[in-house]
Amino acid sequence: MTRLLFMLAMLVATSALHAAPQVDVIATGLNNPRGLAFAPNGQLFVTEAGSGGNGRCLVLGDGRSACYGETGAITRVDPRGVAPPKRIITGLPSVAAQPGGFGGTGPQHIAFSRDGRAALAMGLGATAPARNGVGRKAWLFGKVLQVNLFGRFSASAADIASYEFTHDPVPGGVDSNPNGIAIASGQSVVADAGANAIFGIAPNRTITTLAAFPPRMVLAPPELSLPPGATIPMQSVPTTIVDGKDGWLYVGELTGFPFPVGGANVYRMAPDGTLLQTYASGFTNIVALAFDSWQRLYVLEIGRGASFGDPPLNPPGRLLRVNPDGSRTVIYDQLFYPGGLAIGGDGAAYVTNNGVVPGPIPGGQFAAGGTVLRISLD
């Protein structure tokens, strides 16, 4: 009997070992890496939000002070991990808490059209007027830029922050933070994590509100010392949007405070915004979505609910797969504040990790700085 139990234990251990993915670090030294995407030619690009700098400071929507610098970048990463990362576009505006530069805001996400055009979402995290006078390129915050990979961008950008300031699709506080972006159905589509809305940008740069996500009531956490059963409003905070290639757009939700475990949803919406419905629920702090070639959905969670401390979300982050029968498989659960997700032509997942870390920090957990991981998938 003892021998049988031992053999069963070994079989379980072997099965778990075989189920574990291979994880390779293919890029290091990145500065607050966030979104990443493959261009049609198979090259992989990542946005570095930057670490701000010693310039003028602004007050963000969450009350934090962040200071200006031109440390944002778009960087090409070798999916094989052989060649070092190469910054293709540098000098993009960034704001971050100083000193240190952790958790910067700047270039947040990049998306490619089939013909190779690139759209870049520039974060803000405040109202449109808050960027005025902060720095010489601060006018780029809160906009979607058309960029090429020769280091140039279009000056006639779509100003999401100004549109949000004028229209305020979810009343209760003007704020704009373009975070996720996709190109689908002839338009750029932006998940604005400050406005709690999805905006569409037509080829002539006309902006429309495709969907708005109002707050919903949730149970108050015990830390607030409210009466049992008390509820508080929780913001939705859409962070990511992808083209499902099935006629739908898919939106991932971070949620706002109190960041309940299992409280985040994946929504699907018609490209013109005429229909919005919950597609899957029970996630926590979604920051990115992607589909593989079998149309299986992968969900990247940045954290595991409120920590009521610093950092504000409990690690680890996780990569999960939604299986055809609706069940969930945890692919990898040892991530620290991941920022972006893409599925490569090789069938592997590419994830930015240490996405709030401003470059290498010697002698500690973040000696490699922000990184890009290649995670094998079955």
C-alpha cells in the first residue's frame, strides 16, 4: 500500500511538472514596460511608459504627484531572446513619482493594422487641462498617435483626453487615461481606464463613445469598518480591448477600489457599440487579453485584489486561459505587475513583467528591471 501511494504521488508530481510551462526571459532592462504587439512582419514591439523625470509635476486623478520627463519609448524585442532590445522611438513624454520613477505613465500600448500601420495610446491619468505647461511634449498625453517605426509620429493625433473632458461619458469625475488599443473594423478603438469608456477613432480622427461602464455596487471590505452588509460604488475601469476576429471586440476590466477578488469581467461588444454583454466573469484585476489561433481567450491579471498598502494590489499576477467549455486553466502565476500580453505566431505567450519597475535596480528583486517573458502554451 505504501509503495502504491508513493507511485501515485510520483505520478502526480510528474504530471504537474509536465504541465508547468517553459518560461524564458527574452528582454531585460526595460523602463515600466506595458503593452506589446506583433507587427505583420513578425517583429515584436513593447511600449515603455518611462520613469518621468525632474520636470514640472502634475496631480493625477488618484491624488498622486507625478513629474515630467521624456523617458518613454517604443522598443523592438527579439522573440528568440538573442538580440538585445532596441529602442526604435525615444524621447516620448512620461510622468512618474519621484525619486524612483516607479509606475510611470506614458506610452501605454501599441497596436498594428494588417498593412503595418501602428497606433500608440498615450496615457495621462488626469484631466486634459492638467497636462498644460507640464513639458514641451506634454500635449501628447491622453492622445492616440499614428507612428511609424522610423521614429516619427503624426502631429494630427486623436485627442481622447479633450474629448473625454468635453463629453464625460461616465459622470462623476472627468479623467482620461488611454490604456488599451486595438485596430478593428476600420477604426482605432481605445479602452480609457480613466474615463471608464471605450472610444472609437475614425480614419478622419473623429472620436465617438462606443461604450460606457458606470459604477456598480459591491460589498464594502472589512478594512473600511462599515456596518455588515454595507455596499460601496466600485468603478469598472476597462484596461484592454482586443479584436476577437469573430465580429466582436473583447474588453477586460480591472475594476476600481476595493478591487474584489473575482470581481472583474470580460465583456464583448459590437464594433459600433450597439451591443455590449458580459462574456466571462470571475477574474481579478484584468490588464490584458489575447486570443490564440484556436480562438481560445487568454486573460492576464495584474494582481489578486487590494493589499491596502503599497503596492496597492496583491501579487502575484497570473496568466489564465478560458477553455472552450468555460473552465479556466492557470498557465503561470508567478508574475509581478505584468502589463501586456500577445500571442506569437509560434503559439507562445509574450508577457511584459515587472511592468511598474523603472529599469534595472541592482542588488534586489528587480535587478533585471522590466522584462519580457516568453511562456510556452500547449
